[in-house]
Amino acid sequence: MTFRILPAGFTPEVLGALCHKVSRVQPFAKYPFGLMVAALSDQLRHRTNLVVHDDRRIVAYVGWIHARSEVAEAWMRGEGPLAPDWKTGDATVMTVLVADKREYIAQMIRAAAPLNEGRPVYRKRSFADGRPERKSRPITSRRRATQDPSEP
């Protein structure tokens, strides 16, 4: 089966499909509904996301926000809330990633790189099996000369 990776814009149908997808995955299943709907809506409105879909359904999603580096650093240290700065944010923070298959993750990350070129990318990883949260040092995203974000 083939699949495509594309940014999604806001429609009620896409938002509903993403809420359904994300709400079934830990840790997001434990998050307040309003928080998740607001986060996904913002990512769709600002097109700071990639959706992987096969011919029938969404199989993976990654969404991020733009924030100021100081805010992202404080959030990584657990010293403050993460607040988007859509206009002047100089950093990218990956906030939602769900995938039916592990193979989709690396492909989404590669496709997201040119969309965040030159920005440090921050991420935390939570595990459904109870392992402790893992924080990663920021990496600076760079453009791949020949990579088309819609191709796997």
C-alpha cells in the first residue's frame, strides 16, 4: 500500500480525524480534550504539521509549534509552560507525534526538516509503556537538496 506525507490545513473533517487518531495514543489519551483540540487546531491553521495517509485513513501525524528559543529551553528544563509565538518564534517544538508504524516516524522527520530550515528543533518523547520521558538536545533543521516532502 502506498502512502503520502503532506501538510494539512484546517477543516472540521481533518480536525475530527486527528482528534480520533491522537486520542487513542498515550500520553495524549490522558490529556484534557480542550487542550488537545486547541493544539491540533493551531497546528492545522498554521500548517505546522505533516499527515501521513494511505488510501483510506490517517496512519501518522506530527505537529509542531514555533516558539521563542528561551521559552523552549525553559520548557525542556521543566521551568515553564510552552507558549507558541507564531509570528516571531525562532525555534520549532515538536509537540505531537503518533504513528501506526515505526517506519513513518523517520520519514515524517525528514519531510519536516525543510519546513523548519534553520530553526533549532526541540522535542520530548513520552512512552506508553511507562518508561521515563526522554528529552533530546535541539537539532538545527536543514534543507535537503533533493528531498520532496510529499515523497516517502
